[in-house]
Amino acid sequence: MSEELLKVKDLHAGIDGKEILRGVNLTIRPGEVHAIMGPNGSGKSTFSGVLAGDPRFTVTSGSAFLGDTDLLALSPEDRSHEGLFLSFQYPVEIPGVTMVNFMRAAVNAKRKYLGEAPMSAADFLKLMRQKRAVVELDNKLASRSVNEGFSGGEKKRNEIFQMAVLEPKLSILDETDSGLDIDALRIVAGGVNRLRNQNNATIVITHYQRLLDYIKPDFVHILYKGRIVHSGGPELALELEEKGYDWIKQEVDGE
Ligand SMILES: Nc1ncnc2c1ncn2[C@@H]1O[C@H](COP(=O)(O)OP(=O)(O)O)[C@@H](O)[C@H]1O
Ligand SMILES: [Mg+2]
């Protein structure tokens, strides 16, 4: 078994022939939280999309392993079944499908992939109750259509709820903080923190330091122009907050 939970090596990817990721290297061990920061357009969402298998992007070289599993060889669904979870910057609405039914389908699809029998209705309801508590999600929200008419904060909370139910090995939160007020931010961060354990890991993608007051990263990376140009501890995020991104641009671009 691999010691690493995620190992990304010299990953190059792009869209319509335009290269966006230009050699990303990243290693994550179980139990760790990594923050990826960087100016707009630096490739943060592309990186998460490529790991999740978003078909818009083409991987041109490099590798990405989740434990011993070659992520790039799998469909997006199978990546999810293997334990990858991506929280989107803009969650989709699915009218006519209740959260409960959506989650039951997701849970049972994963169980089928793993060769397990579907969960009984009683066990599933118990699981829902237990996980709702993690994100302080009330029952009414769970019986509504997926994200339909949800506020920004409700959508995000709902996503953390999905994460809680699916118990992923690696969760990627892409700008989960954008558009959240401070109360919603606290609830979302509280959920993420409660789900942390020694067997899973989280990548928190954020433009601002604010979320990292609530979700403490072990490592902070700066992605710029498709490469990780700096890595450090939590102090790197504070340094960015203070100095902005200009020094990174100057250092890399030599301007
Ligand atoms: N669907 C797309 N079509 C064309 N270019 C794209 C598309 N998505 C992203 N890009 C380009 O890729 C680069 C990185 O974007 P993105 O990964 O969204 O950055 P970030 O999340 O760091 O703001 C940007 O230059 C952006 O314009
Ligand atoms: Mg983005």
C-alpha cells in the first residue's frame, strides 16, 4: 500500500489545446489538510476538475494517484466511488430530485461499486440523521429538491452534508467560502473539521485567507500560472493576506 493518499506528479492539462496546468506536483498524506491559494485564473479550479475527471479538460502528461489507484484511468463516477469528493464553486440544482433520494442513489451506487448490498431504508435514514447533525442541516432541507431555491449558504452546507454521508478519502473544496456569510462559513468549516480524521485528507482551495481561520491547513501552496510556485505552512497564507499576490507575480514573472 502507498503511504500517500494523493500523489500528483508533473501534471499537465488544458482545454481546447490551451495549456492551463503546466507541471503540478503535490503529495498529500492521510490526516492532512492542504490549502491551495493563488490569483484568479491560475488554474485552481482546473486542477480540481482534472482530478475529478471533468471531461472539459484534457490531461496531456503526468500522473495522479489516490493511494494505489490511478485516478486518470477512471471515469468521474468511479473516482468518486474510490473516495474522491469535489465540492463545486457553483453547486448545481437538480429540480424534482429530493436530497434524500439523491443521496440514497449516491450511497448505493458506491456500495454497488464496492461489491456491497444496497443499504436498507432504516439504516439509510439513520445515516441521514446522524450526518445531518454534522452540518446542523434541518430535516426540511433534506426533503427538498437538490439545491433548488437554496441560498448560497444552504447549498454549501448541503455539499458538506453530502461529503459527510459519502465519507470520502479525499475531499476537495473549491472556493467553498465564496459568497458565504460568517455564520454559514462557521457551520461549513465546523462540518469539515468534524469530518477530519487520520485516514482522510482535504484540499481547501481559496482565494482568501479568511476560511483558513476556521479550517487550519497543515500546508499551504500557491498555484500560479499552472504551477505550484510556493509551499509552506499556515504562515504562508498570512503572508499572502498581508502582501497580496503581487510579490508572487514579480518573483515568477521577473517583472
Ligand atoms: N472552459 C474554459 N474554456 C477556456 N478557458 C478556460 C476554461 N476554464 C478555465 N479556463 C482558463 O483556464 C485558466 C485557469 O482557470 P481556473 O482553473 O478557473 O482558475 P482559478 O480557479 O485559479 O481562478 C484561466 O485562464 C481560464 O480562463
Ligand atoms: Mg476557481
